Amino acid sequence: MKEKISFIGLGKLGLPLSSLFAYNGVPVLGIDTNEKLIETLQDNMFTPFFEKNLGGLLDDAYGNIEYTTSYDGVMDETDVSVILVNTQIGDSYSSEVVENVIKDLCAELVKSSKRYHLFILSSTVMPGEIRNKLIPMIEELTDRELNKGFGFSYVPDIVKLGSVIEDFENPDVVIIGGSDEYSTNVTHQLYKNIPTNNPPISVMTLEEAEVSKVTLNAYLVSKISFANFVSNLCESMDNVNVDNVTNAIGYHKPIGHQFLKGGLGFGGTCFPRDTKAFIDFSRKLGHHASHLIATDSINEEQHDRLFKKVMSYDKKSISILGLSFKPNTSVIQESPSMKLAEHLVIAGKEVNLYDSLCIEEVESVFSKFPYDRMRDEPVINYYNSMKACFRQGEVVVVALPYDEFKTIDDSWKSHDDQIILDCWRILDSDKFEEIQYKCLGERS
């Protein structure tokens, strides 16, 4: 098979992974329909979005990867196509983008006389979708038979925004689902270029790999909502801090500390989507995923609790520090602090917003906000200065656990009866006598 691979989808996960292939000696034809992104990558002038260590990786990979918006020549140049594009979040799961990519690849495969092409999917899909929808679609569009004219593998990404490159290079496990032994072996040979930590490789059927991906995230969100439920209990008691509780039980090896911290609800691109996917998948098999439905309900309640707590202070001007769904990323999709900001705007509050990575994305969202639901013109202030944003707020919500926020102390006070709400308990409460310090997970 040809050494060069085609890689479709150069977004927040696809660009790091494709660059890692190129950096590790695999020639890459990178394809994305976003013309502005491709122009940026071709010029190699700046990093198109923030991800830790991405700029250096792009520089190191530059000579071994080419970027294009066109599928022309993809079948002549490559025998393997890796697909890592978005599967949407909404009221229901959708794999429309994945299907469109496969249709474009099939259109090129029809023109080719080559014997075989391997499709490797990394995007999250519903269990059973590859076998029941995507493979039949390829067979119909190309008039080829699975495992003869083409193969199919599924390698779900198990990474976190903010540490994508590190997670790809140091995975806890690499999951490979294959349509047959040949497709699995080719996929394994390709992906073994990336990890530096010699991880276990779990080889399985396509269906098992699909279930593994959504099950993993379903378990993790259950853990997050459990920790948040414990946090809410601790707020109802004297002399109890949730961090002391979760830290203690986290030492029990079957539990562990990861994702066991009370705070805000989960958000982002993966957890909300995969929770809905797991619930829908279970329902289609005749099962009621009551534990995940409860997890999702607790998460929504966590958003509501935050809003009600801020509103209970009866202040007009509210500042929010940290707007992405988690630290070290510019992604604001399903962000708890963005949900808070939206509800405060509708409630008629003056809302002051700061985040060092995503303030432009935030401003874009609010420029399209449905203000027709409001009686008065909204007041939304955007800041590039953390201190300026802090000083504007009568209530200051510290929504993300950034080290830069730990510098806040009483000297920052700018209003009488000013209040800090520390959602992750990262500030030193002993620094505050003039400012009222309040936090989640502990009665205050």
C-alpha cells in the first residue's frame, strides 16, 4: 500500500492528529472544506486555533504534510483515508458530516481502478452505524464489496481538548475496530507511529469499538455528576468541604481521582453528545438508561443551581472569569459559564466577560443572541483584562480553575459588599476579609 495517507478533517482534533502522523514520518494529504483554514495552514503564518504545543508541532510537520480543499487525486496518491470530522450536538445525534465525507471519497473511488482502499474513521458514531449505514453506503456508491474492494476500521479518539497532543502521544489504550484482519493490521501499523508510551492495543469488532467509545464517556460523565451531587450535599452541611471528601475516596483504586471533583457541570463537544448518543443507543435496543438520564438531569440542575445562586445575591453587575467549557481551550460549546452568561443577560443583568483564549468567540455568540426575548437593551461588556473585568462586577464568578485567577485578593475590591463565587475552590479564602468569599461545595 502507498505510504502517504489522506486525512479528512483538520479541526481541533484532526489537525493535531494529522500533524502527528506527518511529524512521525507518515506523508499526509490533509483535506478540509474550510478555505480560510487551508490558506492559513498553507502559508504556515500562525496557528489557526489554540491547542497546547500545536504551533511547534505544525512547524515540525510542515515539510511532510500538504493541505487542500479538494479530493482530486486522493485515490491516486493514497490507499488509506483517516476521517476525523464533527458529529453534531443538538436535540439528537447526527453523523451527516461523516456521511458527506465518505460520499466524496466514494465519488473519487468510483473513478479509480485501484484494487483496494481503507477507510479509517475516528469520529464518534452511534453503535451499529458503521455496519448498518456507512459500509452499505460505500458498497452501494462504489459497487465494491467489503474486505475485497475496500476495508473499514474504527479508531475512536480518546483525548481531551487542552491536552490533545499529549493524549494522542500518551494514550491509556488504543482501540482498533476492524472489518477484517487485514484492515486491522494495516490500521495498527499506521497508528503505532503515534504513541510514545507503549500503550495496550485493544483489537475488536467495529461494533465493540463503537460501544467502547460512547460507554467510556458515559461512565466519565456519571462520575462528574456524582461528584457534583456530593458537592451539593456538602453545601448543605457545616464543616464539610467537597474537596476533602472526593480527595479521600479518590485514593480508593477502583474510584480514582480523575473527573472526581465537585464544581460546574460538564460541557464541550464530546460529553454532552456522547451522553445523548448512549441514551438513544440504549433506547433503540429496548433499554432505559436510567443512570445516564439521571446523570444528564443532574448536569442540567447544576447549571440551574449556579444561575439561582448568582441571582440570589441580588446584584446588578455580574463578572464571569473563564468562559470556555474547560481550561486551556477556546471551545465554548455547552460551556457552563456561557449558559450562566446567557441566563443573566435574559434576566436583565449587566454581564462582564473575560477569558484569555476565547473572548472573540464569545462576542460572536452574543452578537447573534435572540434579544427579542428582552424588554431592555442588554449590557454585555467584553474584557481583555482580567482585573478590569473583576472590578466591574458586584459579583465575580470564578468559573474556571486558572492559575492567573489565584492572584485575586482583597486589594482588588471595587464595590461595597462585593462577592466572589469560586466555583472550583482555587482561591485562598484567607485572603478575603473585605470581599465576601463564597464557593461551591462548602457551606458559606
